[in-house]
Amino acid sequence: METLVFIFSFSALGVLYAMNTTPEFQEPYAILEIGVAVLVIVFLFYYLITRGNPPKDFLFFVFAEFCFTCVIDLTSALEYDGIISGFMDFYQKTGEPYLGTAYAVMMCYWDGIAHFILYLMMISRITDRAYRTLGLFWAGSLCANMSVFITGIVAGKYGSEIRPAFWLNFLFLLMPVLGAVTLFTRPKDRPLIGGYNAQHAQTMKLIWRPLDLILVVLLAAAMAFTILRGLAALDSPLEACSIYLSQYEPYLKDPVGYPKVMMLHLFFYGLPLLGAFLYGLLKPGCTWMPDWTIFFAGAMIQCQWAHIGGSLHPRTTAPFRIPNDAFWTVLGANLLYAAVPVMVAMRVHSNPYFFLKIAPFPGQTGLPNSEEKDTKYKDK
């Protein structure tokens, strides 16, 4: 099925070409109406061809539908970068002009390549529902993508240029939220209760877990970096924030709004999660760690891809790009910042014993000692 989805998705090019060469289809409300109609037609196509063997998971239709839009996003990015032409001239003028910003171009590359690959991989595994981990990574990535994108449009300099097609973006925010809720509440791929190996892992102090010790230090550094950039985005008068804005990342002041919105997202949502992961590496038995580390890793990679790419892209005006004398410092800090949640997620999934509950051994009730004694006394 993934082969059919891959091939059919490229029919989006035909739709774009037809709209680009037909003036009647280029009016703002016509773009919205055609966009809704195309999404409905794509859904009906997949619904009808799967009636004989319906998919076991409704998310199949979400993944298949979004594969179609991934091709549109990739086409948009390639056209804005001058690599191709003749498909989306109309959309740049009367559809969503903010897609021409550096941040949005990088966002479209991520959606058109990374998300497209994820959708095809999840569709290939959907029969056995063996895609929960990939699904959480996707949900985190697309939730971060669309929440920053939509908020940045409204809060940035393009807030006065919102056209009807803007409202289609809420579908792409709603679906990953729905997918995340579905996947978080679905049974986990691995057991939550461990035996001897889990008990042994959880008795080891942090000093004897060097990898966890390094990750704790990196998480603490990531939290400090998040606070610095969050305060800088809020125009804090602190000298450290002023120096960082002027000498390291002036991109945070770009009037398009996306960098500032992303810093605030990380400050208010990412910072508590980083703190929770640090706690999870110190306190054994945090069974929520595998899911949330994957979800946040997807969000962080997407955010940092668009942020780093946007700050380096030629569409960002020179005053807001990384200064030459701080280039490697800022680039290295941003890459490490993106890598930390990924490293935590990989550590949690490669050796999960520390994050499991301990199963009672024979002769134990699983109750605390005092309760166990009381129970035995009552039985007598």
C-alpha cells in the first residue's frame, strides 16, 4: 500500500500546475475551496480503494492524506529556492505569502522529506500497529511544526496578510494532536514491569552510570540555554541576554516572528520537559520516560532544523544572520541542543530497565513492608 500512496502523492503536482495556469483558480477564496475539495477527494480515493480490506487503524487515512500535502510543501520549498518553477507562483501571491520566509522554507523541506518518509514507514507497519514509537516522533515533530508556524504567522509581520488558505493549517495542527492522544493512550510496545535486571539497574547510583551522568549534565546545560534564549526573546534587560542577541543570535529579533515564537515554545513547554527528563534519569521507575522522550525528540529536531536552517538561509536578511566571528560557536551550540533530547531518547529505549516498575518476587505482595505485615496479621 505504501507504494501506491507514494505514487499517488505526486498527483499533487498536476493539481498545482492546473491551478498555476488557470487564473480563475488563483483567487484567495477559490484557493481555499479547491484545497478543501482536493483533501476530500484524496480521502475518498483512499477510502474507496481500501473498502475491500479496511485498514485497522484510522490514522492510515491521516498518513496517506498528508503524504499528498508533503509533495506540495516540498514543491513550495524548491520553488522558493529557485530550483523549480511553474507550480506555485499563484500561491506565493494570493495563497500564503509567509511561506517565502526562510523559516517556512526550511519547515517545508522538513515536511516534504522527513515527514514524507515517516508517513510511508508508518503505513508499511500499520497492519500490525507496530509504529507507535515512530508515530510519537511524528506527532511531536508536526505539533511543534504547526504550533510555531501558526502562532508565528499571527504574531509576526505577516499577521496583517492572512488569506483564506491560512485556515487550512489548523487541520495540520489538529491531526497530530489527535494522533498523539491516540498513541499515548495505546498499549506500549514493551512491558512496563521488570524483574531482576530492572532491580539491579535501579540500585546503581548515578556515579556508576556514566552515560546517565553525562546526560544529566547535558540536560542541565540545555535548560540553561533554553532559559537564556527565552529571556532574550522576551527582550530581558539582563546583560547576558543583550550580549547574546547582539553578538550571537540576532535571528531571534527577526520580525517574521517565528524565531521568537519558537524560543517561547521551548521556554514554556520544552523547559519543563527537560527538567522532567533530568528527574527521570535520577529517579528510577519513571515509566513515562520512553514515550515523552521520543515525542520531545521529534519536536526538538524539527524546531532546530527550521531554526538553524532559517538563520543560515539567504532569505534571512544579513543583519539577522549569525555573525561570522560567532558562526561555529552558535552552530555547535544549536546542534548540541538538538542532539540532547535525541540522545536521551536513544538511551531510554536502548536500555529501559531503569525506567520500569519492579515486579514483586515470589513471597512478596508488592505492598510496603508495614502493609505486608498488617495483611499477614489479619490473615491469622
